[in-house]
Amino acid sequence: MVTRELGDVIPAPGEVRPDAAARFTIGDGTAISAAAGTEQVAAYLADVLRPATGFALPVSDGPGGIGLRLDEALDDEEYRLEIGTSGVTLTGGAPVGLFHAVQTLRQLLPAEVFAATPQPVDWTLPGGTIADRPRFGYRGAMLDVARHFFTVDEVKSYVDSLAQFKINHLHLHLTDDQGWRLEIESWPKLTAISGGDGTGVDGTGPGFYTRADYTEIIAYAATRFVTIVPEIDMPGHVNAAQVAYPELTADGVAPPQRTDVEVGYSSLVAGKEETYAFVDDVVREVAALTPGPYLHIGGDEAQATTAEDYRAFIERVLPMVTRYGKRPMGWHEMAAVDLPASAVPQFWRIEAADEGTARAAARGNKVLMSPADRTYLDMKYTADSSLGLDWAGLLDVEKAYGWDPAERLPGVGEESVLGVEAPLWSETLRSLADVQTMTFPRLPAIAEIGWSRREHRDWESFRRRLAACGPRWRAQGVAFHPAPEIPWA
């Protein structure tokens, strides 16, 4: 018995045309037909369906009950999903569009499809057609691995969870006062000293990624069509770098290692050439390791840097990023200077306006929207939440859903928005389960805001569709907060 409606997916699809008379059941004899260029996604589809169904689901270029094809008339991320009595056809403008179609298909199957072992379930899909495309090209999440380190396998697991909701960027906050988490060959003490034991908040989050580890994360994310965005935070949030290299301080004396949660006390020295030799080396190495278009330079909470020094530093560093072939991204404070056209300020404050960000938008810069009171996944759900902070207020699912990126900031309209991102800072996190609990169920709200057009979004519809995610997360072993405003299935 089919319990799913054709449009019961997150993010909400653009066009849904149900056909109650047309259903398709995946069975033991179902095969997957992969047209030229679709082989990678077809193999992924088979891999995610086989464990729970127990079916062989062979993949070939011959006929099959589930067919994958490309249509160059569609945009890259655009897709069509057609379900009839004789079979299922997934069509994408590019393999990434097909991948999105697969995520929609998975949500239309019983929740048991996410289990790791065969389930005695009727694998019937509701009939009809979905035609869908994203509102914004950038739909992201951010994971702070500096204040508490997460392993390669934990990051991969997080990528899998994000991709199910058509999130296509993962921003890794790699450095902060409490730790440095990426190997830099030209400055080896960064990880030897500030990536080891005793680093992280409360000294409980040691670890770092070797160059090979980082490359492995990037390669894995690419198989899920997720782009990694590395962040090297500066000129503030640099205590860990200065512990390792005292020459980066004003007096050449190493500061004590910090494992508290205070911010705003550290700064690179804008007037020292050693600063820029260091930054150039780090940017060069990170850019060379990162195939994606963005390199995030931080720029937030630089209270220990004078306004004059801050502007001088940002104006000196931005050309380094572009020289090494990347688009500079930074927290919106960097819009205090005239940004190059490729630069992306990331708005994070809770204020209703920001002159620098609006000025950048007026000059043509795209803005990434991450208002803390709506998107920061480390904010507590309720006052008695055991995890999280509350400086930006409490953030339940309805509040995370109830805003629009093109209406948040005066002067930053639809045409100026690159997309949305949901940051997760890790001061209070100690495990992957903690990460999952703070991410879900709020991340699907941000995903729908980034993907679905305003006219397709509705809170009552969303909370009903979100309720169906509970059994899926339980089947996958993904922890989530049982938000009381959601009628969980």
C-alpha cells in the first residue's frame, strides 16, 4: 500500500503532476539502464537501493525498469522524474541533476529503504512526474572542525546526510584559536603543535587532516556532488597559529594555548611582512589542494585588529586568493573594503541591516546568506537544550524555516543572493551524534529555503513532510532532535 504522495519530499519540488493510476514497484527483476554519461549516478543508485531491498539491480546500457538519461536542454542541476506503470525515468541536465533526482526517488520509497539490511517491504513508488530545479546555486552547510575535530569518516558521513537534501557545499572551518586542522607543508608546526593533544575547546578535540586526508574528503564529497569550501580564519581567530609560530605575534613571544570559548583577542600583525609570507604560503597550498572555486578567509570578530589595520590586511590578502585561482569568500566584515567582483561576503549577524554588505551587493558582489538567528545550527533549540549556545537566540524548526534570503537585508535582493548556508560551530559538540542532533531537523528547513521558490514553500506542508524524515533517520542511525512542533511519524 502506497502511503507517500508524489510531492512529499524535501526540498519542495517546483512542479508536481501526480498520476494516481500509475505506480511502479521495484522488484527482484528490476534493472537499471544507464545512458552514456550517467554511469556514475546509476552505480550510486544501485548501491543505495541494494542493501534494504536485497535486489541485485544490475546496471547496464540495456533496457531496465529504471532508466537514467541526460538532456542538454535542462540546466545542470535541473531534473525530471517520471514514474509510470512500466518503469521510472530519471533525466538530468548533467550528472548532478540526475543525482538530485535520485535523492527525490529515495524519499518517495518507504523509509526502510535507508536500512542497511534487507527489509520485507513493498517498494512501490507513486506515479506521476516531477520537474524541478533550484532557486539558488549555492546551498551549504558549515562544520567547525577547529574547536572540535571530526575524523575523515565522520565528515564523509555528514556529507551523505547533507546530500540527501540537495545541499551542494560543505564549508570546513579549519582553523581557529583552539586548533589548526590542516597540514601545511611550508609551516609544519601548525599541526605538529596546534593540531595535537590538548587542542580544541576544553582540550578535548585533538586531530588534524593530512594533505591526503583532505584530498580524500574532497574526492568523497565530489561523488555526492558536494563542493568543499576551506576556511582559514584571519586576521583574528589565530591564536593556534601564533602558538606554533611566535614570529606571527607583535612581540615574537608565543601566547599560551587557549581552550576556552572566548573570541576577539588574537590578531595577525598587519604591519609585518612575516604575516604576508605566512598567509601567501597557506593560501597557495590550500588553493592547490582544493579543486572547488572558493577559498574562505574568515575575517570575523577581529576586535583585536584596529579598523585601519583590518582594511590594510584584507586589501593585501584578497589579491593573494585571486592570484591562486580562487574566489575569495569571507564573513561579511570584509565588506568594509571595496571587494573584487569575484568576492563573496557571507552575512551572519542578526541585525536587520549592514551597510558594507549592501554596498558590496550594489557593486555587483554576490552575498551568501547565513543570519545567525535563522541558520546557525549551534543555537539551542530550547532554553533547556543540553547542546548549543544562545547568543543569537533560541532556534526552533519553525523559526529556521520562517525567513527568506531575498528579504532579510535591505539592498540585498534576489539578484544579489548567491545562496544560503547553515553554519554549525562546535564549542559544545563532542561526537558525530552531537553534530547530527544539532543539524537535524533544522538543516532540511535551510535546504528548502535554498532550493524551493517562495511560492512553493508552506510551513504546514513542510512540517508534515519533515515528519516523514524521522523513520528515515532512525533507519540510518542518524541522531536528531525530536522537535515538538513536528508530528513525527
